[in-house]
Amino acid sequence: MKPLLHSFSMFVRQIFKDSMLAVICISTVLSAVLIRFGIPRLELFLCSRFDRISILADYYLLFDLLLALLAPYMLCFASSMMMLTEYDEEITGYLAVTPVGKQGYILSRLVFPSVIAFVVSAVFLHWFSLTVWPIGWLVLASALSCAVSTALALLLFSLSHNRVEGMAVGKLSGLVMLGLAVPFFLPASIAYLFAPLPSFWLAKLCITRNLLFLFPSLSCTLIWLWSLSWKFSRKIR
């Protein structure tokens, strides 16, 4: 356990020594503050400007879902970028044969950051949400958001060979988050075209608060995780 914790602490220090990744991590807090305090003020301004009762209020849940997914996505993105740096510098293979081992490397570079991302997502939903979240739904939404973000981190690392490619893939993987908005704006006959996106099912589950949508949400996310995990595992050999 001590080598594992030492590896993880070294990993965290490396992230915060990188100014870009440090800003990415800090930006999660800034995003939460902007959503919590900026969106309601923008709503008041727009309603007074256009003489409407509500404009953005109907989409407060969408902003909450964006908050729940954005925080773990940014943290997992920073984690995957640092893993790409280690891979490019051939540190990954070295760490795999140290007492940390391959499993320890996966834990310290992927699992631990994902757990932290889950906690951050839950805290943000509790303190900065625009709608009311029962504790059970808050935990469920945070867990699913964390799982989706972990899948995106696997996608970014598996398809990239260096940080430059990682930045490009990161922009493309961010499009997966567009699935959150689909159930809010598109009719069901068209919306289900986005069913392969796990973020779509996350939004569908939280909009309806119907646990029947938990099965497709879990299934879709697990398929993403399973299909990408073997590529990740092969890459760090």
C-alpha cells in the first residue's frame, strides 16, 4: 500500500507542476461557481430584457447535469494527459516493473482519480446545483458521471500516442457530453439516435427519475469501459 500511495502522491505533484493541468483542475471549481451564481443572474437579466417569466429555468437540470459530468471529466482528462506524458517518456513501462506493478499503476493513475472525481461531483451537486437533488439521486448521478468520465479518459489515452494527439482526442471526446442536451431539445423519435452515448442515458435517467432507465445507462457505460479497458491494458504493458 505504501508504494501505491507514494506513486499516487507523485502523480498528483506532477499534475500540479504542470501549469495547464493545474488550471484544468482549478477550472472545475470556477465552473461550479459560474453555474451556481451566474446562471440565475443571467436568467433574471434575460427575463427582464425579454419580458418573460422564465427562459433558462426550464433547463436548470441540464446545467446541473453538466456540472455533475464536467468536474469528473476535467479531472480524468488531466489524469489521462499526465499518463500520456509518462507513456511518451517511457516511464509507464518502468513503473509497471517496480513494486507498484501494473495493477498498482492502474489504481494510482486511473482508479484513485476516478474516486476523487466522484467525490468532487457529489460535493458540487450538493453545494452548487440549481435544482433539488435527493441524496440517492445525487450519489447515483455522480457515480454514473464518474464512470462516463473514466471511459472518456480511457478513450483519450488509448487513442493517443502523445499529449498533442491527446489534446485533439480530448476535444472530440468532449462531444460525448452533448448527449446530455439531447433529451431536453429533441423529440424521442430522434433522440434515441444518440443512445450509444452514455451521457444520453444519464440525462434520460435524471429527467424522468425512473429507475427503469438505470439498466440501459449502466449497460451503455459498462460497454464503453469494457471495450476501452483492454486497449488501455495492452498499451501499458
